[in-house]
Amino acid sequence: MNNEVRVIDYRDEYQPIFKKLNLEWLDHYELTESHDLEVLNDPRETILNKGGVIYLASCNEMIVGSAALMNENEGIYQLAKMAVMKDFRGRGISRLLIDKCLEKAGEFHAKKIILFSNHLLLTAIRLYEKYGFKHVDAKDSPFETADIKMELELSPVNILEQNIK
């Protein structure tokens, strides 16, 4: 059996698994909010139709991970809805998804990527730090439970550097 993980583009038929993947970790940490449900129930309207993208990680025809770039405003995108199925964690899938999002951010000519998180998500926060995300004041969060905000300033040079890591 081929255990290769591929990053694929989101299609509407994947909405139920996209929602399930994200609710798995959100519910586990008791972080699910109405804003999450709004996005997860209608990713076409809340992400794609607003100039964002969603990527999914596929292994043996099964969707095992997700990540999205949400268009916030001129040149600023939010890295959102990062999830990897519990049994597939620790295999570098998050890195594949982040790499794909950074590549797309370069195509979008993004100036900055932001993300919101929670202090309980230590593994995710460490991964973001490895990519060069810096902690900033967690203001303007659409989430009540997001007590961490991070930013990555982009330039053509650091997008290439991130893809080399």
C-alpha cells in the first residue's frame, strides 16, 4: 500500500471531512466557537469566494489533513483551519500543508500571513515559530478563545527560504 501523502485542492464534496477534521481538535481542546462553525459549514462562501484557498492532505485516497489561507485584506492572509487526523500526526503533513500555503501566498503576492491560536496548542505554535512566525498582540481576533496571534512578514526571499527548510 502506498502511504504517500499528497496535497490536493479542496472541492465542495470534501466539506464534511474538512469540518470533521477541524472539529476533532477544536472539540478536544474545547475551543469550538460559532465563527469556526460558520467557516466549517460553508467554506466555499467564507474562504474560497473571498479570494482564499483550502488545501487537503490525502493519503491512500483518504483526507487526513487540511489548511486554508483566508484573504483578510490587501496583501494579508490568515493561515487557518490547520488540522491533521490524530492517527497521521507526526508524519510531516502539517509542514506539507504550510509549504503549499506559503507557495500560494507567494503567488498571491501576499505581504503578511497572520494566524490565531491558543496557548494549549504547543506543538502547532512551535511549528509556526520554526517557519518564522512571530508573536504579536492578540488583538482583532475573530475568536474569543484565541489568546495568541502570530505574523509572518513575507518577501520573495523569505518565501523561498521557508520552502528550503
